[in-house]
Amino acid sequence: MKKMDVALLGAASSTAFGMAGQKLVLMLENHPWFDVAGIVADSPDQVGKKYSQVVTKWHWEDPMPSKISDMTILPADPKEVKKVADVKLVLSALLPPLSKEIDPRFAKAGFPIVSDSPGFRFEDDVPLFVPEINPDHLAIIESQKRKRGWEGYIVSGPVCTVTVLALSLQPIRKAFGLKNIFIVTLQALSGAGYPGVPSLAITDNMIPFIGDEENKVEKETVKIFGSLSGSKIVPVKMGISSTCTRIGVLHGHAGCIFAETEKTVSIDEAKKAFESFQAEPQKLGLPSAPKQPVIVRHEEDRPQTRLDRSANADGMGVVVGRIRKDPILANGFKYVVVGHNHIRGTAGNSLLCAEYLHKKGLLQ
């Protein structure tokens, strides 16, 4: 099968989004469906330079792919991208201000965009997409195109924390319904990008605040779990209270979740719901889909960030454990979840979104 040409936006940045862009470069290196045919500049001074000249700080242990290192950076002009290759998809990890400017430019010119940026996450006609949870939201794409006068469209991915949390919650929501959720996150340093949190701030410390993160957790989760109403995505009516903290691990976000369900649920039933959960990406056999999206650990001291962040399909799934009854919530239980913030949380979720769009014929 001939691979589909894709272009990357934001892969030349050194921010948190740049780390995600670099991880996406690595995940696409030997992808069976997609081939990186162009890398688009974040700023005009990058245009015409080799990728290796622009990205002087490579953040990952795996080396920069040689094909990508020699690739010439393209201007952020859809016409110039079309001259290089028959690009059918743009994967974007731009900073928010640039995303608001550049992503629509490409969508208007006819490109489907899968964006990790928060620029369009809260627009009511833009899907906030986690393929195991809300593929029905993609039905709004045609309405989005008509409303905005675009030939293409934008599909957004959530903030990395929400991807991990929501994926773990979906089996419970599907089986028993969710009424209220209380969440405390313990988030990795790499979520802040490079150079991230100063060493003197995080060493021997926990930082109980991440700017705007709690707002994202509380607003994005209810949108993902929401429903379509005409030409809008309407957030679900569900209570969410969160506290987001930064801890001294390199990769992997953890969450302590207290879930109040609509139906009474026993611990055995909750474990079975996690372990038996399958969704459309698994049924379609998408290349990056974990065979088991949620893995349950039964030891009393698991999951652990270092041990479990990459345990499920090299980080494309999440791991849960410490599943136990809550003594206060009437229909409630609590558990711990761990997921890799840059694999499933950002780059991997974008890649799985792209695979789903391709499989459903939405990239033609």
C-alpha cells in the first residue's frame, strides 16, 4: 500500500509542543500508513534551513531520523506545501497563538488538521477527539466546514493530562455512568516542555500548581464526554473538581481519581469494566491502537509512574490500579491511573486520531 503524505507543524519548536512534535517524528518514522513529506516552519527565519539546523536540541533518546534531519523547512504557506508533495493531512503541535493563525490557514486551503494545540479546543464545532471515546463527534466536521468557509477542517486533541484521565474513565462511564469526579494529578516534568521546571524548584519538592491546567481538566473532560446537538458539541453535565501538581519524574502523568457513578458498582465490576473495555480503534485494528486500552494492576503498590508509563503498548494505553471503594461517596470508588504524557497524551493520540480519520475515509 502506498503511504499517505503528511506534513508537520510545530515539530521545529523547542517548547512543550516541540517535544510532542519530535516524538511524533519518531512515531512516524516507520509508520505503515503515513510518510512525513514536509515540515512547516514555526517562524520565517527557519524557512529553507535543514531540520537538523533548526532543531539543535533533540529531546529524545532515540536519534533524529536521518530522512527528517535532512529535510528542508517549508514556509507556513499551504501553496508551498502542495508544491512539495500530495499532502493529505497536517499534524499540528504549534504554540497557541501560532495555532490560531496557521491552523485555519491550512484548513481553509483544504487540509485536514489534527492539532495538539489548545487554540481550538473549546470551539463548539471542533471535535476534541480521543478515538476510544467520542468518534461520533466527527459528524460535526461538515458543519464546521460550512460555518467557517473551509475546504478542510480541524480536529483537536486534549491536553495530555486529560487524554490519560479520560481514557481511564471511559470504561466506567460506559458501564455505570458518571455523576461527579474528583481528581488529583501528579504530572511529569516533560509536560512543561524544555527546559521546563527549574531543578531548584522541583528537587526535594512537589509543586501544587500548574498554570491553567485545572481549568483544562475540568472543561475539556466534559466536552469529550459531551454530545452533538445540531451544529454544536454540548458538554456533558457532570461535576469535576481537580488539583493539578508537578512532581519530579521525567515522563508519565498519574492521577488519583474519585468517581461517583450513576449506578451502584462493586469493585469486581469496576475491574471487569476496565479489563474488558474495547472501542472502535481496537475493532478497526488501527496500527497504533493498544489491544487493551486500560490494563489493571492488582498489586497494592501499582501503578507506578516509572514502571508503568510505557507498560501498555509502549505507552499507547493507560494502567490503573488501587481500585477500591470510597467510604464517603454513596455510589463511588477510587483508583490510580498512569499514562505516558508525550506518547498517549499528545503525539500518540494525534497519530491514532489520524489513523482513525484515514480508516474512515476522511482524509481523501
